[in-house]
Amino acid sequence: MSEQLPLLVELGTEELPVKALPGLAQAFFDGVIAALEKRGVVVDKTGAKPLYSPRRLAVLLPGVDTEQPEQASEVFGPYLNIALDAEGNPTKALEGFAAKAGVAWTQLEKTSDNKGERFVHRSVKAGAKTADLLGDIVREAVAAIPVPKPMRWGNNDYGFARPVKWLVLMFGDQVIDAELLGVNSNRFSQGHRFEYAKPVWINHPSDYVDALRTAHVLVDADERRQRIVGEVEAAAKQAGGEARITDDNLGQVVCLTEWPSAVLCSFEQDFLAVPQEALIETMEVNQKFFPVLRGGKLTEHFIGVANIESKDVAEVRKGYERVIRPRFADAKFFFDEDLKQGLAAMGEGLKSVTYQAKLGSIADKVQRVAALAEAIAQQVDVDPAQARRAAELAKNDLQSRMVNEFPELQGIAGRHYALVDKSLDDLSPDDRNAVAVAIDESYQPRFAGDDIALSPLGKVLAIAERLDTLAGGFAAGLKPTGNKDPFALRRNALGLARTVIESGFDLNLKKDALINATKLLPWEHLVRKAKLTNETSIAKIDETQYEQLAEEIYDFILDRLPGYYADKGVPAAHFNAVAELRPASLYDFDTRLDAIGEFAQLPEATALAAANKRINNILKKADGAIPHQIDRALLTDPLEAALAEAVEAARGDTDEALLHHDYVKVLERLAQLRPQVDAFFDGVMVNAEDPAVRGNRLALLKRLADRFGAVAAIEHLSA
């Protein structure tokens, strides 16, 4: 067995792109291992992971074989009829093959394939030393790193994410000679740019992490992360609050620092009058600071993370406080000016802002959404007048100075303005708050994994907004193609579906909500923009076309659901069983899925699913019309009579449950039919010679299949 030694590869660079750094490190790590394993070199990866900091990518493997295994070779030569003449002597073809292999032809072996017997040269040679392969391995791994826009430096014709400054390549305690991107390998790493600006001697790969820690570089990103979280949380506790630490902000700070040190800072309390989301956005996105909250409310404290342990922390603090003050001052100015204008007044400007060339202005869209919100509210026990009013204000903040500066505050800014806008003074405090919250929640879910709107009014607005977006997008010919989806129709479709399903709103999406949304569109403008023939007019946009468009959008929404339900652990077979019925209500769709999930756990489920599949196949092959009713006089076989009696009893027992969408009760009752179904198929010939008997038996099976099919196409549960 080959001996193993630790391997260290460190590629030192100028500061690497922050957001790309973890991916670059992972690709380098994977690339080195893949290049080793491709050559048959055994690698011990126990505990190994990508190591990196802003100025380096490193791979540290605890054990790598010192040499390749023996390399077996098998080279096929000419067939015997070509290799030997009539007397059995070698031809020039065989002599040439033997000479190329470096052996006498008599030393060659023979083998056979489907074309006959032929000569073959088999050999085994010792594997190469891993040390001799490492130069090529590292070059191959670096070349495989996905760098979107390589940077070139000097007069070189090669490039990388950032200029390369040094290369450490050690196998055991030996330096492996190699050249990569203009630098030669050695055992000298580099410490912290400011706190240890000198080479760091690496005596052995196992010393690497500790040697860099001594040089004020935490090369293990997990160690940096733990240090940042610990110091930030301690600083926040000192300020009497809790730090807001998001994964994205933390991840970027980890990639910006080699020796992180938290600094507690503060700003003037007057700025707290500004919506906290604007201040938090500035701190996190622009400066990578950590806000300090107390009870969910922003305080005047924040925490910056320096890349040094400063001897004068007060100066670092002043610098951090100085850098955010202008942005905060701008935000306060924008907010104060918006308050002077008022939310209702902002809406006037929406008339001059185009939503989409074929669909009119944002003001036009607002009126469509308001009409939809009012209609939906009536169906879900929400005040329709309040829904219309909230919808008519929901887009006004797009004309605010705050949203112009902070686009991500759409809806959030509107909520703050609605809480103080004089146009809402006629509302009670609770109703004003409900309208304000709904304006904000109309945008939810804002991104994958985000919560849906929580308030009933917010849910109504979120649904109405997405209905109009989808209907308008499809009518205007903006249906997504490939990866292109400029109006985010896929995201809107999933957001609509999630809101309806998770809210428990039993809306008739296909035959009601979507058709209403299509009818509200500016069809005269759409037809004119489509440049259709002169004979085409608004009169020709009839109910059938509304229904066709609604069906197309409904199918588009259903196409978003397999992934959604897969994430919830719903098997694809269960989803397909319900999707085949295309229930008009997504809440009903979800209810049926739950029922299928419970049915699938019953011992009778598999057999009944298989039987239902068999029944459907029989019915598809039936010639002529199948009777709607069973003629009891034709039930000559006791087994078919027993099944007919059981089916009719089950249908009677499940009528009420089906009416109230109690699908679990329906399927549990139908599961009791298994004995009669099994006995029928074991003892009754469906395709009897007598056409009347055959038709009667088909009618019986159809009665059974129709009742199962009223819940789901359970045959999908059969493998």
C-alpha cells in the first residue's frame, strides 16, 4: 500500500471578488481532488474543506498517496489472418506492432472478439510519483475554476480572477517545484497585509492554519465566521440589544476580512424617525454593518467589522459613523419631503408612468387591481371597500423620493406613509393600520422562501396584483421563453399559487378570478397594438377567448406547482393524480393532495390504484357508448352483483362528503370496496360475448372509476 503525505496548495492573489470567493475556493478544492483521483491517486479527504481569505485560495488534504497504483496497459494488434502468412510466419503488420510495443512478436498474447482472434500486448508498469504529477494537477485545477471575467496583468497573455502573487505547493515537508500564472512555488505564504506584512514560513502542511493564525490571518472561513458572530453579538449585548445578522451580510463580511474585529458604533437618534428598513438597507448593503435591534426595533447602534485590531478603536468608530451619516441624512430628507406631499397625492404621478406599452400606465394597472381586489374580498369575507382603497394606494409610493433612492422599499415606504397620510383620517386606527400593512404585504412573497402576506387584506391585494400581472403579461404576448422572463411571470404565478393555497382561500381561479382579470384588460388598446386586420375589433374578443386565455394562464400556474410540492415532500405520483383533474380552485387542489397522501398509506391503496388503472384501460378500449346506468336484470354473476351493490352503497355514503370536499372520507369509504373489486376481476369476464352484458359490466366499472375520479386519478399511484 502506498504511503500517504499531507498536501498543501495555496494560491495567493490580490483581493478576490467578495461574492465569488466561496465559489472560487470550492471549485479549486474540487478541482485538485478531481485531478488527483483522475490519475488514480488515492486521497484521504477526512475533515478537509476549502480554505480561503480575501487574498488566497488554499487546499489542505490530510493524506495523499505518494504514487499512482500500477498502470495496466492493453493494446490490441492485428487479427491473425493479417498478422500471420500461410506458413504461420509474422507479416510486416505484426512485426511493426511488436516493434512499437518493444517486444518480440512471440511475446505477444492472443485474445478473441466477435471478429475473430487477434494479437494483444499487455503490460504493467509502476505508477508515477505523485510529486511528479502535482505541477500538472494544480495547473489543471486552476484552469477549471470558472472565472467569468479573467483579469490580466502586466504583459501576460494569461489571466485569473485577480493578479496572482505567490504559490505554496508542499507535499509532506518538501516543496514541489512548479510554475503557475507567472509565479514559482515555494514554502512562503503571506500574513495580514497590515498587521503582519512579511512572508510566513510554512514548515509542514499540518502547520499551515496555525502559522497563518500567528500572522493574523484566519484562513478557515468557518473560524472567521464564528469570531465575527461572537464579537458582533457581544457588542450588541453591550449596547443592550440584539444584532441583526443575515446570512448574506455575514457571508460578505467573512470574505472581506482576514482578522476580523467588531467595533460598536452609533448614530444620531433623530434618524430613527426614518423607516428603519431604509436605514438597515444602507447599513447592510452599502457598508456591510450589522444593525442593533431591541424588541425588533432599530436602535441608534450598529456594529462595523474591521479587518484589523486597531490600537485606536475610537478613530475606527468615527470613520464608520462618518461614512453612514450622509446616506442617513439623504434618507431623512427624502422621507420628510415625501411626508409633506402625502401618499394620496403621489398617485397623480402614476398616470404618466408607463407600465407596459400595450397595457397602459401604472395608474391603469392600479384601477384593474382595485377592481379585482374588491371582487376577491367579497368571496373571502374581507371588506370590499377597504380592499379597493388599499389597492388604489398600493403603488403610490413608486412616485416617492424614498423609493426612487431605495427601490427595494416599494410597499414598505407606502406602509409608513399610509400610517400618517391625511387622506386616511376617516379610518379608525385599526382600519388605517390594516390598509398600511396590506400595502406592504401586497408585494409578498418578494423572493423565493419569503412568507406570503399575513393579513387577510394583504392576501387579497397580493392575489389581485398577481392576477393582473399574469393576465396582462399573457395578453400582451410576454409569456416567458427559455430563461427570459422580463415581467417575472413565473415568480408571480408561484406567488399567486402560494398565497391562495397557504391562505386557504377557496377561489375558483380558472372559471372566475382569471376570467375577471382578462376582462379588465384594455382590449381595444391590445388589439390596436397587435396590428390585426381591420375586421378585428373589440367586439370579436368574446367570452370564449377570455376562457382560452384564462385556461392558458391556469396551466402556466399549475406548471409552477410540481417543484413547490416536491419541496414539501409530496411524491410526484400524488401530484400527478390530482393535476390530471385540474381543479379550478388551488385550495381544493391542495385538499385533494392531502387526501391522496392519507389514502396512499392505506393497505388497500396499491391494489385499488392498480385496479383503477386496469379499469381505465378497459374503458378506453370499449367500443361504442357505455350505458350511464346499471341494469340490475343483467347482473347474472353473483360477483358482479356484489360489486354493483357495494359500489352503489359507497356512492350513496360519499355523496355528502364529496359535496363538502371531504376527500379523505370519500377515499376511506371507497377503500372498503377492495374485496369486491378483487373478487370481480378474479371471477368475472368483463368483455362478455353478449353485448348487453358487456355494456352493463362496463357501466359498473365506469360508476366505480367515476367516483374515484371525482377525487383524483388514483391510477397514478400504481407503479
